[in-house]
Amino acid sequence: MKLRDFVNDMGLRVFAGEDNLDTEVTGGYCGDLLSWVMGRAKPGDMWITIMSNLNTVAVAVMSDVAAVLMAEGVEPGDDVIQRARERDVVLLGSDEPIYELAAAVSKKLGEG
Amino acid sequence: MPDNVLTLHYDIEGNDFTSAGEASGDVKRKLRMLGISPNTIRKLAVAMYEGEINQVIHANGGHIDVEITPQLIKIVLSDEGPGIPDVEAAMSEGFSTATEEIHNMGFGAGMGLPNMKKYSDTFELETEVGKGTVITMTVNIE
């Protein structure tokens, strides 16, 4: 299932990476502690978090996650969006809490 | 030095969280251009980024030397920071001496050194309190 399907079906905002929505999503990971995410998230994961600083983009780059999904209405600053564009990182957003988003991502992944 | 070794050098600014990760990102891009496997690149990128962040947070910056050979990638992180008084504690998951401000940025999970060890194939740490720390890691190329 591609990022585009999640964006369309879950009504996600796209802050950066509009051109990279054909990336395949293969799993999900929730977390706000960056080293924890780096050590545990798998490539292709949808990373759901409330972190939205520049280091979030760096961790997304290093860990090869499919996208960063910012929960709870968190919005990245212009500097973060700019860095994400430079680094081909997809930044998504939603007003829903992490738990609801994880459940929705999990359900969609199950649909294959 | 043989022709088929690529060396890179980076100077890391202490306490600069806006460009933290740029060195690791640069190495990652270069490895991708060299056609190295994604799994090898990811291991290297995670290990190096943790080291880079540690230099930013704890060591008032430092230096990173990267050597890429056909068989492996070697990373040497050196700093003139405070050194690590209790290496055994620092190597255990969850141990952190980072400030609350650092925690609020999402760091200080106490996973930095454990992640570096986990994602590298060899890991050596030399440290002296008051002098600094040198970490040498290698990642084998698949």
C-alpha cells in the first residue's frame, strides 16, 4: 500500500514530499524519543510522532522510514519543511492522536 | 594509501542542533552513489548519526573521519570533550546524562552508544575524563 492511499483514505495533510507519495508503506512505528526510533523503526515504516523539529527530519533520513506522520495537529516549522524537501523526506500531519492513527495505519496495512 | 579508499572528514559543531546530522546525511548520500546496499547504508547511517549527535550534545563538537574501502566503512569519532566517567553505565540502554532541554528535543533516550554498538560490526571506545573520547566503528559492506 502506497503513501498516497494513506493520505487519501485517512485525510492526512502533506507538509512535504508531495512528489514521493508512491513510496510503499510496509509497517508502522510510534515514538518520540529519536534514538529509540532510530534503533527500532524499520525501513518503510510510517513513523507516527508528536516531534516536529529539524532532528526529526534527520532521523527520518537515517532510518529510511516511508514518512513522518505528525499527530495531534502538530505542525512543522518552515525550516523543518524546507529541510524535509531538500532531503526527500515525506512529512504528513493529522489532528488525530497517535493511538488512533496507529490503529488506522494498522487497519490499512491489513487490507494489503 | 591505496587508490580504492575514499576518505572523508567532518568537523562537528557543539550544541548546534540545526545542522546535526548533516555529516551523516552526506555520507549516506555518497554511499548510495557508490551503490552500497541499503541495509549497509542504514546500519552505517544510524551508527554515525548517534555518534554525531553525541558530539553535539556532550562533547562540544568533534571530528569524524570516514574511510570507505571495498570491504568496509570505518568511522572514527574523536572529540576533546569531558570524557565518559562510567563507560559501562553509558553503554547500557536507558542511561543518559542529557539535560531536560535535550530531552525535550527528543534526545537523551540513553540509546546512543547502545545503538552505535548494535549497528556497527566492530566498536571500540577509548575515553579519558577531562581529555576526550575516540570511538572507532566499522560496518562491513554486504
